[in-house]
Amino acid sequence: SSGINAEYGGRTETIRSCSPETKNCSVAFDPDHPANMSDLVNLLKQTSAKHVSLCREAAQGLGFDRHFFALRALNRAQGEEELEVFTDPSWSKMATIGLSTSTVGSPALQLCLAFGAVSPQGYGLGYLMSGESFAAAVSCYLPNDHFTDFVDNLGKSAEDLLAVFQGKNFKPSRTV
């Protein structure tokens, strides 16, 4: 989530980082995808630009999650019947957050990275990045049959990103 400008009383807004740019970049990291290192760098730049834009929009109060939260809360407080938008199957899918993340902004907090999952099927990911390191703490509700796979894939993804940043080819069958 992102903190919103002071005139909004300090509320937060969800940053919905899944975008076509993010998907295109993620798919291109598959070792069997034809994207080369130059393609990956360009896709990372596009993805990063989109993410920065989404962060700015959220910080300006231009997101929709908190508006829907307030609409639903007010409707319930008035004892009204559930609004149709909240009974639509697409709402249930959209409102189930599979991965909730938080950047830990200070190295002094690196021992306190814990960040909770917000849905029983999802994961929480607290992370800290610096010029020399990446640290993460993953949480989930139990039981979870895929926790170890998720953590292993997170580590592999971090290694792949580092390889691209260092200009190293991590796709064995590809040339740079």
C-alpha cells in the first residue's frame, strides 16, 4: 500500500502492481522464452516505469480499493442488503490478494521483516533491498502445501534479476 498525501488524513491505498507490463516481463524470464538479455533489460525498465506510475497514482488517492472498502462498510453500517458489485464472482477474485508485499525502508529493521499474508490462500512478503543485498521474509497461513516452492522460486527469481543487472546470461541455451 501507499501512504496518501496529508490532506486525506493519512489513509493508505493499495498498489495493484499486476499489470500487462509485469506479466510480459515475468513471462520473458522463463528460460524457454526467446527474450534475450537486452529484451529483459527493456522489459524491466517498462515494468519499473509502470510500477512507479501506479505508486504515484496510489499516493495521490487515485486507487479504488479503499473507496470500495468504504462503500461496503457504510452500506453494512446502514443495515442495507449487500450491493450487487460485492456478490459478483469477479469481486471475490479481485479482492483475494495472493501476494501482499511491503518494503522495509530501514536496515535497522532488517531483523523485523515479517509481513503477514492477507488471505488464507496468499503470502506475505516483507523485503529489504540495498546496493549489496536482498533480504526477505515470507509468511502464510497454515496449512500451506506450496510454501517451500514459493520461497525457492523467490530465491531463484532474485538470482535471475541479479544476473540481468550484472549483465550475465542466466538462460543456459541463450546468448547475450
